[in-house]
Amino acid sequence: MEIVLYIAAAALIIYFIARLISFFLNRKHKCIKLQPKLPGTGYRLIYSDQKQIDKRQDSVVYGTVLKCEKLDISGKPDYIYRHKSGELMPVELKSGEIGEASEPYLGDLMQLASYFAIVEEYFGEKPPSGLIIYKDYMFRIQNTARLKRILRSILGEMRDMLRHGEANPAASFVKCKNCICNGTVCEFTD
């Protein structure tokens, strides 16, 4: 009889631990939706993807492609700022609007996650957060281990697709309606 109680108690504990893990894995990304603006007081620009000809500052790196050898990715964040406390902040500007969405688009989020990894390797410092700025709103995104795991997973899927020439997109009207691949290279059509 005692062994049955121990097994039942262990099963209950395992169930609650699994629910707790599931809760933390499935919660939304740590982001805050704000009115759009570039970092101001306390921040100074240290990198810009544009080759500024007329307003160059000697302390700013312009137009250099930054690399992360660890993940075999490279890119040019729109801006990187350094706060007076020393923290780095990559900033990605988007030409479109986000509307009432509570989170940035996944592709934009993964682009910023890539910049987190690139900035960390290039400067040797982990940026605690970054900004994705749309025309109508911006998001302050926390640089979390979960975000990095998702990035690695997506990079793995992309590399598998390149190796094997096949992909299994999770197509839906909402995700695919404005995609340039809709009705061309992708089977999904609205």
C-alpha cells in the first residue's frame, strides 16, 4: 500500500514539474511595447550600418559587416548604442507598422536575436536588451537564453532546408497573406 502512495506522489510531483516547465517554455518573449524613438539621454551611438559621408563621427564604426563565428552568421544592425553604464543595445529599424500586435513579427525578433549573438561575439559583451522600432510602435526585447535557443533551432532548420532542398513551412492565411513567396515558390496560396 505504501509503495502505491509513493508512486502516486511521485507521479503528482512529476506532473506539476512538467506543467511548470511548460508554463515557462510557452510564455511570450520578454518584450515591452512602447512609442517609437531612438535611445536618447545616457546612450551614445557606436555603430551604424550606413556609411555616413556628411556627418561621420570618429568614435562610430560605419557600415562594417559584423560576424558571429559560433553561429556562422553575419549582419549589420541598423545601430548599436552604448549606455553610460556600459551596456550595449542593438537597434533594428523597420519601415512598416506593427498595429495592435503585442509582439514583433517572428522574423524581426529572430533578426534582433541574431544581432544579440553577433554583438556579443564582436564586442565580447552580452547586450541585455535591444529595440525593434516600427513606424507606429517599438519593442524593447530582453536578450534571454530562451530567445537564443529559438534562434539556434531556426538556424538549424534553415541549414537543413539548404542541405536537403526541402522545407515544411507552417503555412496559414495570417502568416502568409503578405509574403512574397505566397503563390510563387511556396505552395500556400490564399
